[in-house]
Amino acid sequence: MKPLVFSLRGETQLFLLSEIPASAMERFTGKTAELMTRISDEQANLVKIDGMIVELDKYRGQNVVFSPGALLRPGRYRCRLVVRDLDTGEAAVAKSDALVGKTSDRNLMLGQPLLLVPGAGPFYLEEERPETKRGQAWTDIYSFDTSAFRPLLGPLPKDASRILALIPFYQRDLTQGDINYQAYMVSLSDQQNIPVTCTELEQMTKAGFQEQFLELELGLLEPGEYVLYIVAQDSSTKESSYGRTTLVVR
């Protein structure tokens, strides 16, 4: 499970990007399953609980990506996604902690990067969204060609020295400057800073925000856990903002 956080116009949305592997789907032999999302705060107060029923025959043999979302106040949250076969009782659980930071009055704000690797494959299951529900679907904010790329939700593939990063960003007031990007990683084992070559690719304008695709050249990495930082700076005002995500190398 990969938490993604993005703030827009004073509201912060958390998405829980989860991949249910085909091997787990094969364990469910019944006809229907329930996908239950539970988010609680540090005091164990339940702040979101949603359920969704799916027909299992539609997804057998496929990896399934599901990403429920919630508008949340700043704080730390414990998140769980439970997939339960309603006929057999068989269940699988994904869980993660998530940090939702305070909204800022900065002009330039970056969201959390989504890392992408080449290859199609997973089926993208959309969360049921009643008309009265606020916020956006994760695919509205993180839009990419699903026939060519897939989210990196596990360890970095051994043959991948380059990956893409998709990062949403928001400028309250447009300036005359360009947005320039830099990237680096920090190894959690020894706190070493590792430079990352960052190349700007396509930029897209969405409703109230923008998306930037970056190509990241990682080089050869030792096995371990890393934090990837992407820093953006407005060339006119020199204001900067950053987004970060974790990366595992096996």
C-alpha cells in the first residue's frame, strides 16, 4: 500500500494506492468479495470506513490496483484495506501509516510523487463515488498512460536504472518564471545523499493544478530502503517546494 497525499485549494486528499496480486485473487474461490477501507487517527478514532462489493470472476488471473481516497485534516493516520471473500470468509489485508501535513500558504506546492515503471498489466478498479462525495478520484490527479506504464508499488525491478515520476503541483498565482526540478535520494541505512539525474518531460494542465512527468536516472543502487526527494523551484521568485516518497531496492 502506497499513500499519496495532495493538497489543493486548502483541502488535502489522501489516496491509498494498493495492488492486489493475481496470486491473492486466486485464493478467493467465491463469487463476490468486499473491499473494506478503514482509516483511523492516532487516538484510534475511525475517520473513514467504506465498503465496496465486487464480482471476483471479472478479476481472476489479474493484478488489481485499487486506490480509495479521503479528505483529511492534518495528522497521522493508520490505514487498512481488507479484501474478504463473502462466500468463503478468506481475507487479505494491506496496511500502512500515512502523514497528512498542514496546508501551506506558499504559492508553489508539490504533491507526493508517484513512481512509474514501463509495462502495462494491472486492472484499475475505481472506487464507487456517489455524486455527493467531495474530492477527486486518484486517476484525476495522477493521470498517465496505463497501456505503457504501471505504478511502482513494490521493490524496484532489478533491471530498472531509470524510472518516471509523476508529480502534481499547484501554483496559486502564476509567475513569469519556469519551474525547475532537482532530485536526490537518502539511504536509510547510512543517511548518505545520492544524486539523481532529473530530466523534465511532459507537463499537463488540469483543473486548478498541473502535472509534471520527470525521468529519473538512478544508476546502480545497493539493496536497501531509500527516500526520494524531488525539489521544484520557481526561477522568478526562487520559491521552492518538495515532494518525497520511499523506494525499496532488493
